[in-house]
Amino acid sequence: MERCLHSLNVFSIASTAVPCSVEPNSPPKAFGPTPHKDRWSTNVGLRVRQAALIVLAIALSACGGGGSGENSNATKADVIYKNGAIYTVNGSQEWAESVAILKDKIVYVGNSSGSAAFESTNTKIIDLKGKMVLPGFIDGHNHAYLMAESLFWLNLTPFTSVESRQAALRDYLAKDRGIKQLRGVGWDEAESDAKAKGVLPKNLVDQAVSDIPVVIIDNSHHNFLVNSKALQMAGIDRNTPNPPGGTIERDPVTGEPNGILREFAAQNLVINALPQPDFTIEQYKATLRAWQKVAAKDGITSTFVPIHYPTESLLAAFKAMDADGELTVRFDLALWADENKGISQIPHLKSLRDKYQGENYKVDSVKIFSDGLGAPVLVWDQKVLEQTVAALDKEKFRIYTHAIGSPDFYPSNNVLNALEFAAKENGKRDSRHAITHIDWVKEEDVGRFKDLSVLAVPQPAWFGKPWYNDVTGEKTKNKNRLQGFMKAGVTVVSSSDFPSTDTFERDMYPLTGLEVGMTRLDPDKAKATDIDSAKEPWERATLQQMITSYTINGAYLIFDEQNRGSIEVGKKADLVVLDKNLFKLAPTDIGEAKVLSTIFGGKEVFRDPTFDSAVDAK
């Protein structure tokens, strides 16, 4: 289909009138998932409004409007975008030239001549001059709050030697001798650096700062490097056992902790002993403001945010910003489930869910880690996992689970077993449980995703990285599945997992994910002539599929497909304007396309200085 679109006149498609039987608010049948029947049948008010819009759309179409819209005699738009290549992600009306917005809603989608009926003396007219418009992007896995690390901690990633990192630690301390702890991010090579120096990892830090606790998290966010003072404050010594789901690395000779703590169970031993275990509410508010600027520049208007640790300060920041009208992204939040607490933590999780609900944020999910990173070890006891998942499902939580795996280790299978157990215990419902990362999934489990209605949430931008280049032969068939999920009818939601790599800025940009999902090549190096050299070419997706995974499928993930994810009358006006029509680009060039404007709820939250549009405010 993509090849055909290159040869078609986009505007001849856009000028075709919308069939009168189309429901303006229905999710695109050809692209997105089908909502649960009860969600439609019980919403009488929405059905009545849809029926009224259909009648009005018929009337408008009969008058030659060439699009769908509300009654133009009563509805005048605040803003009209016209003369664009608008890809709607609506299977009943894929392309349009114009979209009209009143307040935070879309009131017209169709050709440019038809939008004239929605003009008034106060309507702002924006001439897109052929530029592309898509629904606002939805990132299905983004730790927005972790931008606090780069704002308030020492970033060691730019430094390349032990000496330069130690100097950075000393300089940071010298600037504020009164600090009671030092937090940092990015010394990913600590273990290899220590080995080369013939010392323990903690000694590398001790040589720079020894009198206050120093805690440095690597870019994967699965490993801590700490100094001796931090271990002492946490009471961690040679006799401290590994907590379930975590590892305290030790000196092989003495058995003493060497300063490396793996996974959140072990990390929390130190975090809970720090003078300031968490960021403050004000620090989180500053973080979310900064992150929203990056999201707007990237064209992201909604996101799913799994929280890594117990933090009510973050939730309080969301609540305060939402009350003050500061949120310019729609946030769906997942609370962290402690693998050591099982079902005993559920009353607390319920209380947090009840307390934190707002206009542009909500808590409805729980994040579970089935494995960590690297070692093929399950974080949860399987029986406890199944009992906890079933209990959470019974309380109507969506369970969102981390499962990476390795060539001979498939934690997604354990997660599916737990979700299957929950379905047997509680019956099936519109749960939209999801598994993220899914680097390694067995063939026989792909169909189980579909059978259990489990969403797959990969990070397509990672598919071009060399992490698994040493894996060859039959095992590669289980690696980084994408098209295989799509062909099996599994709903795929693309995401970035910001900021879990040292290239997190590039990886968060949705157009990077679009490109690499199609090419499976390094987006910084690949050329059009390299396309046939991709590994696992059978897993490459089409452009339509990738756009769907970043829009309507993302809206489905956050239970908001009736309001977002496609450009349709009655939906929220969340849009992104691009400088180029992606359907006219080589796949390897898509990541270089530029966001010119981002609109959230009808308001422009980002505009690139180069966006040259003819604006006529009458």
C-alpha cells in the first residue's frame, strides 16, 4: 500500500466526501484496535452525539463541503489549517487537506474549500503550503520524571576516563560543600574501569569523595555505583543477603560489597538510607516543565509513564500542575509494584489511584519488573507474581510489565502465564495489560499476546543498535519482533523508554522510531542503499503501521482512543506539523524530518522558527 501512495495524488483522495455511515468518533477500523463493546454500548450520550454529527456531516456533504464537520451555521472555528497533506489515521478518510479547530476539539476534516464554511472574522487561517500533518505522537513508555537526573544530578556520561570522572565529582562537591549526598548518572563503564585499575568499583568513587554518600546510576537505570560511605549508611556489608530480585555484587576474595548494586530491590537499600531519597515536589515540577518542552519539540502530545520507585512527591507534582493548568501533555501513570510485598501493597496502590486523578493526568496502572537487564534472572517468584497480578486485575488495575529476556531466557512467557492465570481467576475484561521491551519472545508466545489481548510495547529506535549482533542462527527469529506481532493481530504500541540509553534524546524522537521500525538500521549511519543489509528484514514494518503504533494504538494503550490518536471530528485537537511528507521520503530519511509545530488541545505548544506559514487573523 505504501508504494501505491507514492504514485497517488494525495489531494484527490482528500477531496472525496466522507461516507455518511462513518461515525466521526469511531476508532479507525483499518488501523486501530476495536474498543471493548461495553465501552460503546454504555456511553449513551456519546452515541447520541455521534448520530447527530453524522446527520450534520451528511447535510454538509450534500452542500459540497467535501469533508466531515459539525453544522457550519452554528460552528465557527478558532483556527483552520488548510492546503496540507493531512494523514488522519482514520481508515474511512485517510487523507485530507484541511482541519478546523474550535477550542480544544476538531470540528472539520476535509478539503480546503469545505473549511471555508467554518471561517469567521476572528478565525486564524494557517496555510500549510503542502506540509504534512499527523495526529500528535503518543509515547507508550517514557520516564519523563527522570529528566530530574540531568537537571539536579551530576551527569558523568560526557566524561571518558576515570580521572575526568573523579575530577567532575570533586568539582561538583567543591561548588557546594554543604551537600549531604551526591547523586550522579552515567558511569556505565565503572566495572571495567575498576578492573583495569586493579581496584573495586567503590574505590574509584572513594578516591574522589569519601565523606558523604555518593550514588551513581548508569544510563540503563538497572545498576548503581556507590561509594563506601553509601554502603555504610545503608548497613550493607559482607553479611547482607541479596534481596529478592536484586544483587549486591561482592569482592570474590573477601565477600565484601564492591559498590555495584543491581536492580531496584538492591538499589532501594541505599536509596532509603539517603538524607534525601527522592526529589522534592518543586524539583519534579521543574522537571516536568522542562520535559514538556522537549516533548512539544518532538511532537509528543500524550505519554504513558511507568514509575520506577515509590514516590508520592512526583504524584503531588502532577496534581499541582494539573490544577494550575500547566500540563501540556496527557499523562497516564503506572505505580511501581514492589516484588517483595506481593498482594499486601494493593490497598496502598488503590489509595494512590483514588487520590491522584486529574484532567490531563491519571493513575490507572501498575508497573512490574519480570526481569532486569543482563542476568537471566526472574525478579518475582512465579507463584507470588501470579497471585499479585490476579489481585491487581481484580481491582481493575492495568498491569504493565517489563520483560527483556535473552536468547535462552524468555520472561515474557512467565508474564503471559500470570496474565492467563488472572483471566481464569477473574474472567476476561477490557484490561489492556501490556508487556514492554520484549526483546526476546518465543514464537509460540506471539499468539498468546493476541489470545489474551495483551499489548506489545517495544522501543523501535533500539532495533538498529548492535546489542545482539553476536547472536546468530535460528535464535535471531525470536529477537525484537515487530511485523510478527502485527501479522498476528497483536496491538503494537511504540515507545522510547526515555532516558534508558546514552542516546535518549535521539531515541525519544518519534520519527527515529518510525524510521528504525521500517529499516532496523542505525539511524545515524544508514543510507538508502543500506536497506537490504538489515538484520531480520522480515520484522520490518510499513510506514502506515509505524504511524499507527505511535498514534491510535498509543491512544488505545492509555484508554483514550475515543478522544485522541486520529484526526476526526469530535476528537481532541492534538496535532503535529512536519516539514516533509513522510510518504515521499526514503525510509532511511524519515528520522531527519522535522517537527514544525505541535498542537495540544487546540493550542500551539511548540513552533519551530523556520515554520513559514501564511497566517491571516481576520
